Amino acid sequence: MKLKNTVGLVVGAAVAASSMSVLAQGKAGSVEVEAFADRYFTDSMYNMNDGTLVGGSIGYFVNDDVLLSIGLGKYKNLEHEPTDTDVDGKLAQVEAVYHFGAGNVRPYVSAGLAHQELEPDGTTIEDRTTMAMAGVGIKNYLNENFFVKAGVDALYGFDHGNTEWQAGVGLGINFGSKSQPVAEPAPAPAPAPAPAPEPAPEMQSVRVELDVLFDFDKDTIRPEFRQDIQSLAEFMKTYPSVTTTVEGHTDSVGSDSYNQNLSERRANAVREALISEGVDGSRVSSAGYGEARPIADNATDEGRAMNRRVEAEVEAQVEVK
């Protein structure tokens, strides 16, 4: 068998896929549909050449890491070697898959059961067996929906005691995940108003708002927003009593914990930019809210782009002259 060479090709395909700079992953409530092609290595007891298994599967993420799936494949290019007789067959399988990590590249391990049927052409002889399955592999989520996969499975037949292998790649789509709502923090009680001085000068409120948009899975400030940050910094230096909180947000792609961290990094990037423009760091705080506060529909590209943002505002009371 050429298992060693095929495993090398599988690992190579996974490494090449991992170089693509996109982040997304399965999360609780999402569904994955996959088409696969595996090289099938038969046990010597069957006197058959190695063939190919092609088919598809569908799975459901019960949480951010565990996928339950069912699949069906059909064997191709199988021949009984002594007689050169073509062999038809299929494999149905049920698996539990555990994924590691929270980025776009996720290694996994799997275990499950399979039912195999083999039948040489021109005969009524049909071999059926139940098999245990165990596997390892890696997935790369290419964008919000698509992923590629490479893996190796070992199969053990309960009826004959045969051990078989399959190694290959798959292409799939992930959809239907739902973000978990995050409770809004309770508003702080309003401070008691201070008594107005007499005579009170006429005052007016002046507010400056900042909105900075970010690229997908990035915390780098885009050049077109640098001028807006400088304008806010100049306003704060003109009115040294004002403070602000920089608030970071994300779209719904990715796990809750990953998006919380990303929103904090975005908020901190804008805070550091204000400090670099001369604003004292004690006057600027930052907070991340993950995907909990969308301002647009996360089901569209345009909506997700608007939700990948950092917001800040300052307000000063200016005497009217």
C-alpha cells in the first residue's frame, strides 16, 4: 500500500490551505455540508487493489468544538486481484468530531461507526461488516462559509478483524450559526446635578464623534481614519477636562470569545493612536463588546462591514461669547 505517500500529500494540502489569510470557524448551532474524496487502502485478506471513496456528509455543531455528522460514500476503482473482477461497494458512517483552537485553522480528532458493503460484479455475494472508525485531520476555514479539510481514518471490522485505512481531502460549506446574546451592562446612576453658579454664563454643548471601520479580522487602523483620530485628539487637547471611552465591536463571524478579544484589540489600537497624538492616557479608556452590539444586519457583507468598528465620543461645555 502507498499509505505513507498519500498521508504526505494530505498533510501538504492542509499546510498549503493554512497559508490563506481568512478567519472563520464552526460554532454552536451551525451546519456543515462536505464533499470528500479518500484513497482507500484495503486489508490484504480481501485480495483487492486499493481504490477511492467519494461521497458527502452533513454535520451539526452541538457546541463551538463538537460536530456530530453522518456520511455516505461509494467505492471506485476496486478490483478483486486474482480475477480482475470489478467490486462495487459503499460506506455509511456516523462520527463525532472534536475541534481544537478557535481560529480559521482547526485540527481535529474523530471517532465513530461505519457500515461497509462490498459486492463483486456478476455475483450475488455481498460482504457486509460493521466497523469502528478513528481519525485525525485539519480544517481550514477559507471565509465566512467555505472550508477545506485533510485527514486520515483507521477502520477496524468487527466481523472479520480486518484493519483498513483511508486518507483524503474534502471541501465544504458552513452556515446557520447563531450568535449568543450578551447582557447589556446596567447603566450607572446619573450624578446629582450641581447647583448652578450665579450668575451663570451661557453655555452650549459641543460634541465630537469618532467612527473607525476595520477590515475583516484586523485590528490595524486604516489610513483614511487617521485624520479623524487626529481631529478628536486636538479637541481633547483643547478641552483638557474631557475624557472618553473607546468602544470596540465585531461582526458575528467567529466564536464569542474570539470576537470579544478582537474587539478589545481594536479599541486599544485607537486608544494608543490618541495617546500618540498627545492625549494623556489617563483620559482615554477602552472597552470591547465583541459581537453583542451590531448596528447593521450581520447576514450581509455590507452589514458585517459596518459592524467591524470602533466608536468614541467626547462632549464639552463651551461658553458662548
